[in-house]
Amino acid sequence: MNRRAIVIGAGLAGSSAAERLAARGWKITLIDAADAPGQGASGNLAGVLRPLPSLDDNRLAQLTRASFEHARRHFAALTAAGQPLRWAQTGVLHLARDDSHEATQRRVVERQQPAPGELRFVERDEASELAGWPVANGGWWFPGGGWVDPASLCRANLARHAAQITPRYACQVAQIDRHAGLWRAHDGAGALIAEAPVLILANAAAGRHFAATAHLPLRAARGQVSHLVADAASVPQIVVCRLGYVTPAIDGLRSTGATFSIGDGDATLRAADHAENLAKLDFILPGYGSHIAAAELAGRVGFRPLSPDRLPMIGAVADATAVDPDRPARPLAEMPRLAGLYVINGFGARGIVWSALAGELLACLVAGETPPLADDLVNAVDPGRFLLRGRNRRVRGAARSLIDG
Ligand SMILES: Cc1cc2nc3c(=O)[nH]c(=O)nc-3n(C[C@H](O)[C@H](O)[C@H](O)COP(=O)(O)OP(=O)(O)OC[C@H]3O[C@@H](n4cnc5c(N)ncnc54)[C@H](O)[C@@H]3O)c2cc1C
């Protein structure tokens, strides 16, 4: 097989897929409209790395646990290879939002019996000690969690097998098509940017821009993070979450947030959103930010690529034109696909946790290898799921609300 692929998008999704295929000897042309990797949703100063347990150990929880473990192995491998990935395993304290949530957190730990090095429930006093600040509830303590600089992860992914990857930055793909067995990416003037047998769409919230993927129910969720000037020795020295998060000081700035609004395309920083983040910070660490004025804060706005079931989209793109909406349901394995066209998207608020395993899964699917996840999880993230019978109305509804928004 001619092992060449185009990847559109140099964020966490695209850089992870490119790295995994490059590791297998593939030649990649990586295209991004920005002038460097990790400038979109993947450009925050820092985000949180931790699993997301649930009482019923649902698919989201299973996927996130597997991804968390995979991510740490991937990060260790990047670091061992000398790549300048910036992250720290400070531990993550996920405080309960109220007494009832605290009871649920306890039951999860009792029921699932995780190794204490992975997760344990800590009472309020111990939680306060860990945070270095008095907190209102106990919570989950993930000693192996921490913060990650996502743009540094994108850069490290792309540098690891740099000889295999040809980046094309400041280059916007306006159109894609398939001709003589090759996928082609064209710019706004119709000029050919690249062609290859495989095309991987990792262009986040713009993922529905192309006709072949217009049926995917992707939405963008605006998120604003606030940056607090902070001394390196100040508390907290760990990541603390409670319907929001606050990181340790990184290069003199602590990140806290974030807001979440769907159908909101405003890319400018808003004082009202900083005020919302300060209120979240007060919920996490009562009184911590009481001296801070929202109007004086800096921060960053990003747009999370969101799918309606909150699971990512990883795999071969279905041929929507060949699917009869009134046909009875059939297995995903029989879904008609567009040969050579793949998507890695829908990371929502979990891209830092999911991207490494998602990249590996996509590379396995492209290369025809056994996936690193059980079949039910592979199916759960299959982008073809949105064209299964019974989902059509919801998909159309989501598409309509996107247009209305
Ligand atoms: C405020 C906020 C806080 C977050 N916190 C966390 C967290 O704590 N933990 C966590 O795990 N995750 C977190 N996330 C989520 C995570 O950052 C995202 O899931 C992830 O960055 C998405 O990566 P991506 O590669 O899909 O998208 P992006 O990073 O946006 O990359 C898409 C790229 O495609 C390019 N592109 C688009 N269209 C085209 C085109 N036509 N031609 C060329 N290039 C194109 C864009 O320029 C962009 O660089 C957070 C996100 C936000 C916004």
C-alpha cells in the first residue's frame, strides 16, 4: 500500500494521528490554517489530565480511564525521546460539589476498588491539606493526574518523527475531493495543496465544512480561561477541580475556568466570563480570588469541538449519500464508507486526556491493525454511528440548531 496521508488540523487530534502513522513509516502532509501547531482549542496554557469515573462505569468512564493510562505512557515515551513536552504529574483533586455528590464519589471508590495510587477518596481535612486551602467537601484524589501544556504536546508529537511529516502552516483547505483514487486538498483559489490515498480530517469545529462530513453533528463550545498572576511557591501546587478547575502556577500564571457556551462564536475575551471564572474559583477554593478584579484579568478563548453524545468521533467517514434514512438499522460494520477518508474529532472538553489513544486507534484503523480498545468502545466512537437508524432525526436536529445558532 502507498502509505501516504494528508492530515488537516495540527491540534491535539491531528498531531496525535500524524505521530502514530509516522511511527509506522507513513509519510504525512500536515496542513493547518494557523502558522504553528496547537493554535486552536489546543492552545491553552494548561489543561487537566485525569480520568472520569462513574458509578456504572459507563463508556465515557471506560474510554477516559483507558485514555488516561495510555496518555501517561505516551507522555513518558515522548519525554524519553527528548521531546520538550510540558506537563507535571502534580495530582488532581476532584472535590465533590455537595454532600450527595460526595456520597456518590465514596460509593464509586468502594464499588470499583481502584489501586490507591490511581484513585482514593479523601475526607475534607485531607483535601484541604492537599489543596493548601480550606475546602468545603472531600473528593477524589488522583495522584497520577496533573496538568499538560497542550500546544507543547502537539509540538512534541510532530517533532518525534519529524522526517516523516511535512507541515504546511498558514494554509487553509477550502475544498476536498477524490480523483483517481487519491484525496486532494485545495486552497481557496482551487490550487492543489496535497494529494494522498488517505485523508484525515482533524479540523475540530470546522469539521462540517466539507460536504463529505457535513452530516456529522459537530458543534463548537466556546470556553474562556482566566489567567491569574501567581508566585511559583503559592498554593495550590496541585490541580483542583469542582465544576471548574484551577492549576498550579506555570511560568507565573495560574489557569482557572472555564466557561462553556454553545453557539457562541465570540473570540474576544469578556470581563463577564472572567467574573464567571472567579465565581467558579470561589466554589473550588472559597475566598481564594476575593481580591482579584475580573476586569484586570488576562485569559484565552477556545472552541471545543463537541459531539451530541459527548464521545469522540474516530474512524472511517460514512458515505451519507449512500445511507437511506428509512432503511432498518444495520450493523456499523455494514455502513457504507468513503474509501480513504477518516475523521478524528469531537474531543469536547477531553482532548488532552483522549488524544494519544485516539491517535493510536485511528492509526490502527487506517493501517488495518487490531484496535487498542474493545469492540464496543470502537463502535461507540465510530463516526458512522450518527447515520444508524433512529439517530437521523437527532442528527438533522443538531445540524439545524447549528445553522440557527
Ligand atoms: C477553555 C478550554 C478548556 C479545556 N480544558 C481541557 C482540560 O482541562 N482537559 C482536557 O482534556 N481537555 C480540555 N479542553 C479540550 C481540548 O483542548 C480540546 O478537546 C482539544 O484541544 C481539541 O483538539 P483538536 O485538535 O480537535 O482541535 P484544535 O486544537 O482546534 O485543532 C483544529 C485545527 O484545525 C485547523 N483547521 C480547521 N479548519 C481548517 C482548514 N479548513 N484548513 C486548515 N486547517 C484547519 C485549525 O486551525 C486548528 O489548528 C479544553 C478546551 C477549551 C477550549
